[in-house]
Amino acid sequence: MSSNDSFNTLSTLEVNGKTYHYHSLPKAAEKLKNIGDIDRLPASMKVLLENLLRNEDGNTVTKKDIEAVALWLADRKSDREIQYRPARVLMQDFTGVPAIVDLAAMRDAMETAGKNPNQINPLSAVDLVIDHSVTVDKSSSPEAFEENVRIEMERNFERYQFLRWGQKAFENFRVVPPGTGICHQVNLEYLAKVAWPKEQGDKTWVMPDTCVGLDSHTTMVNGLGVLGWGVGGIEAEAAMLGQPVSMLIPEVIGFRMTGKLHEGVTATDLVLHVTQMLRKHGVVGKFVEFYGPGLDHLPLADRATIGNMAPEYGATCGFFPVDKETLRYLELTGRDQETIDLVEAYYKAQGLWRETGKEPVFTDSLELDLNNVTASLAGPKRPQDLVAMPQLGSNFDLMLETSGQGDQKDKEVEVKGRDFKLKHGDVVIAAITSCTNTSNPSVLMAAGLVAQKAIKKGLQRQPWVKASLAPGSRVVTDYLKKAGFTPYLNELGFNLVGYGCTTCIGNSGPLDEEISKAIIDNDLIVSSVLSGNRNFEGRIHSDVKANWLASPPLVVAYALAGTTRIDLTQDPLGNDQDGNPVYLKDIWPSNKEIADAVSHVNGEMFRKEYAEVFEGDDEWKSIPVAEGNTYAWSDSTYVKKPPYFDRIAEEVPAMKNVNDARVLAIFADSITTDHISPAGAIKPSSPAGKYLQEKGVEPKDFNSYGSRRGNHEVMMRGTFANIRIKNQMLDDVEGGYTCHVPSGEQMSIYDAAMKYQEEGTPLVVFAGKEYGTGSSRDWAAKGTNLLGVKAVIAETFERIHRSNLIGMGVLPLQFESGQGPQAHGLDGTETVSILGIDDNLKPGQELTVKAVREDGSEEEFKVYCRIDTNTEMQYYRSGGILHYVLRQMIE
């Protein structure tokens, strides 16, 4: 703990006869009162302050850092860099496998350098939950779950074998086996403690539970009052190895809630409204903290739903302070009484307990009366694009007009061998899925009630709809069964398909072959409706261009209707047994019906399902585990030793200008990490598909990009390979293509990058606003690095991806405000030099870009170095964050 304690904050707390040591915020307040009244700080800032008090060492955390948090109150913003140390790290398998691959490669590098490889070990608690690998290969059948699990184990055997080795080889590293749940739901329901006890010497310390995670939706746990957010795998690995997370003291935007949700309005509707409001306000890189009397009526599951979607509204986190609702949820989910008592005593002692009527100060604030929230969806390709349910049909028709298909909007297409026709707007995927909503009993019970009422009215799912139920934890199926809803969901085709992300991450599985053919051959714009958080282009399914986020009961409703070109407030879903029209209002449950169903949920369900959470089934236990402290690399197409550390023993080269680079691609606004590094299907004709076929892998066994993240050869070929990405260097071309300028030849981005590497030519990428939005996808930065890109020059960056680029030694540069590639007339044929880079480069420094056109004319403009902190600069100077850590260990 703190080796300096400049503010004499050491204190003790007695709870149930046990003594806990901690650093007291009230004591700090007394010492800091001449600088600022820290009692008025937002709760999330108090958590940061406690972290600094506890880790003050005079080096990474100084007295001035602590005072800077109190000084924040004057301007409610700060440019002070601090070093933050989370209590633990959360991983999922898509991002976790490459993280453990990196640690294994670092062990090899240590051994090569003549050092002890066992020095490479997590120093803080790390939990990896295997939740991203199950795919909806089979659906709408009683055998779907068992069959999908069997296929998952077959496909991912090599990855799971590697993780089993890691589980044995590394200390402080636990793996939750497949078929258990989604990492964020497991975190919320089991892993999180809220007050984190830690044994050190002969003392037991207590501190706020904090975490960083290898998934952007780590923010879900903020609903429980646990400060956490997503970081790239690169940052998380550094945190595991003892490096603090470098950050600026954030602005904190307050979101005041009043009132109560209307009858028939769900937590999903609320979070979609919140997402639209905050994305419009602009909260990238900022904390959001929720407060106000509306929280008194907001269940913790609803808070977690809102916290979960912080990446969608762009914030670092969406924080809810600890209060009596937190304790109620801890009890509901089966936490022991000792934990619950400690949380209450500690948070009250620290002044971190939320009290109605006591409101902190914020950088800025918004307000929402919950009475004004209405039933909504979001889409067709961004989670912040809110559409009120009555407007969905007209919104879809407008989309058809803008896509040039307005005159074709009523065309009907034959589907070979089927007794139905397909039309624009038809729902071909209806998925109750994802961490966002399957953690919330109220919306899942509502889905069960809608299914029950629909069956009793004689309604059925439309035959072209692929339906699935993929909960985030086993507890969900327990309470749906106990409430009696499972038979009705099954009858509508919402059979259990797996416990994992499935459709939301892109693992929606294949559509019926003839349906897929009809869509492609006739250029139909069809829909998916999912209870997820992401609907970016090309993510859900390659055949589906319109993807709508909705509550679980609405997912069921649209499966019944079979189309999104409908107003569910006015148009019937279908007809009952007597031929009478049935409307949504006829099968929509009342709040009392939902509450009665939710009463079936109890702590015993959680205790039973989490009793052996790390054990796994017999198939998991039977996987052979390799021996040894270093990994025995094989010719696996899933797990391959990466080349990042091959030259780690060499001296770090001096930083220098980028001269005569070529442009690999020019992108417009809102390029997501899904565009840069897709997680979904691998096309046989793509560079990654060709590589796998050369290795003897048949297309049916390709699995997904996400599952192949342990193999850099696949992933670098998949960089910028999203089927919907548009490189503005090419006219009317979609997908991962570019022009190799010297030859004038159009080719895949990967092939062009390799050609440039052979020619010794560095590369740059130009982009518009919000570059790198979406998931905390380390491969979006790793792939960029391996393609030879030295700098990405964008109008604005999303937080996580910017830091990931630095973590892989790629320089993020930002255009001056209001400028971009078009403003400077760039078309990608130029040679580009970046001037002003040397060993004295400073965070935020102005640099000059000189672009020379083919006719010899020049364009010069200013850009800003988006390395924001001195610590980030150290990482960049070393070639990346892991290089920095490894060199320190070797030295």
C-alpha cells in the first residue's frame, strides 16, 4: 500500500469482528480542505482519489497528483496525468487468447535473453471467461445447445488447449470454461466484490473493487458501483505485469435522472435513449456518472444495462454509486453476508455511499425524466441512431430510397423450395443475445411473457426468421424455466443455442442456404433484430445490411411479424385461431406481470450455478495440458508465436521523421474497430481465407477472425478486410482493397502492404472523425503495425483505439479542427512525409505533414501528436507498451 501517505490517511475498520486497513477519504478531505472540498467530488472521482492515496510512492504517484484531484473542483477538468492501478483484469477469449499468446512470447524472449521466463506472470488477479466462441450453427431445435457446444469444442480445441496450458503455467490466472456465461455477466453476478479485500503481510486491506477488461463492455460492472472500463489487450497485459494505466484526470459528465419509467417501457428503451443523448452531447474520453432521484426507482439490472453501453455513447465508463440497491443485488445474486456487510461499512466510512438529495458537482450535466422514455429501437448500423417504434417502417422505406431501391421497395422474391417469398425489410435473424440485456431479468421475463401470450393467441414465428436464445449466464435458463416460459420460447424457435455472445459478436451462424441465395441474387436489404449492443456494418451477418437493437420482448414480437417495415403500435402481428387480428398491445405484459415473474429469481439459483464456475464439463477437463513454463509452439493455425519481440535485445532506434510514405487507405467518418479488424466470418477468397486453405484448412472449418486472433498470419491478412469497409482511394469498391500506387494495380490491402514492405516503403492511413469506435480490439492496432503503417492521421480518434495504436508503436496524428483528407485534396496517390519527429517529441506536439502529388505539387498542413501523456510517449519510444515492459525486465 502507500509508502508515503503524505496526508496521514491510514485507518482501520472493524466489520463482524475482523479488522480491515484502508486509506481514508474523510481524513484526506480534512488535509485537502484548503485546496478543495473533496466531499463534493463525483463518486467515480473519489474512487480515483482513493487509488492515488493508496499507491502514493513519490514516483509513479506523487503528492501533487493527489492535490490535482482536489484542484479539479475549481475548473472541473484537468490536464494532469495520473497513474491508475486497477485491482484486477477481466478477459474474454477472443481478446484473451492473443494476450496470453503475447505473455507466452514474452517468456520466450526472457529465456532467449538468459533471464528467468517465470518473471513474466500476472501480478494482479486475472479472470478469462470463454464466451465469444460459440456460434449459432444450429437453432430452433431441442438439440441446438448440445450440438453448438460440440461444434465449438471441435473448432476451438487448439485454442482451448493453449488456454489450459496458460491456466496451469501462469500465476493469478483463472479460466472460466466455455458454456458458462458472458464475461460481463459473470463479472456482475459473481466475480465482482464491490469492496475488494487483499491480504498483505499480516494485514487485511480493503479498497474499492476496480477493474480493466479486454472488452469494451467491461463498463457493465459500473452498474454495481465497480469502476471499470475496457482497454486494449496491450494495455491490459501491461497492467497484469505491474504497469499502471496512464490516464488524464477525466472530465465527469453528470446524468441526472428523475421520474419513473412508464408502463410497457423497458430498460432497453431507456438505455437506447441514454445512448442517443450522450453520443449527441459528446462524452468520448470522459466519465459519465448517473445521479438524481430517478435512481431510487432504478433496479440494479437496469443500471448495469446502462453501464454496459458506455462504449456506444462513447464514454470511458457510465458509473452508478453504491447504495442500498447495490446491497439488495449482492444478496439476490447469492453473495455471502460477510461481503455484503463489508461493502456497506466500507462505502459509508469512505463517504462513497449514495444518498438521495446529496448531489456532487460535475464538469457538465444532462437530465432525463424517465417518464419521457418511449419504446424504441436503434439502427440500422449505429447504436446511437434511435428510432421510435412507430417510425421503424417509414425509417426503413427512407433507407431504401437513399440506397436507390425506392422503386423496388415492394418487390417479392421467390425462395427456392419454400412456400414463402422474401421482401425488403424482412427479419431473417431474431436473437435474444448479448451481455447488455440477458443480464436483466425484467426484459427476459417480458420476452417469456410475450412468447406465452403469443402461443395462446395462436401466433407463430415467421418461417424465414432464424431465432435464437443465448443468455449471458446459466441462471437465466433456470429462472425462465421456473417461471414456466421455456416451452413457449421453444415453440417459437427461441431454443437455447449457447451461453455466449453469439449474434452480437457476429457469431450468428449460417442462414438457410436458399434464403441467403435469394437475398444475394436479388440485392435484398433484410433485417436482423437483436437484444445486443452493436449493429455495425458487416458485423451481425454478411447478408444482412439493416441491423436493429431492441429489447428481448420486441425481438420476439418482430420474429412474429417477420418484417421491420411495420408499425407495431398500429399494425397487427398476425391473426388468432379465429382469424381475428392480434396486436402487440394484446400480448404485451403489464409491469405487474413482469414483476411477478421476476420474483422467481433468487440467490439459490446463483449459488448453484456459480458453485463450480471454474471446473468445466468432462470434455473441458479431458483436454490434454502441455507441461513447461514456456509454450511448445506447434504448426497450429490458431496459435502462433508472434514476431513482436524477435529483436527485443537490440538497442531502441532513435525516433525520426517518416519520409516518402505511401497511402495505404483513406477512410471516411465512423470507421470502427470492426471495419479495421473484423471478428466475423472469413471469406475463402480473402487473403486470410487463401492462407488457411494453403495450410490445409477447408472453408467449413475457417471458424471466425475472432477465434483466430492467436495467429498473427491470419489477423494481419484480415486487417482492413471487413466486407463493408470503403477505401476512398477507389471508386465504388467495397471491401478491403486499395491501389498499389507505383504500379496502378488494384489489390487487397494486405497484398499491397506486403508489396510496399518488399519495396522498403513506409505507409500511412488517413481517416475522418471517430476513427476506431467500438470494441477494444487490440488486433486493430496489431494488424495496422504488422502491415507497416507508421502513422494514422485522423480527424478524431476513439479513446481505446488511440491508446492501442500507441501501444503497438503506431503514431496517432490528428488534423486541425475542421480539416481532414478532403480539405487538403488528398486522393492517396501522394507520397507523404511527417516532419518534426525526433527523440524530443512531446505529447500533443504540432507536426508538419508534406504531401507531394504525382505532378510534383506539394500540400503542407499541420497535425497534432495524439500521444497524450508522458507515459504513453515512453511506450511509443520503446516501440510499444509490451516492448517497454519487457526491456525493463530484461535490464
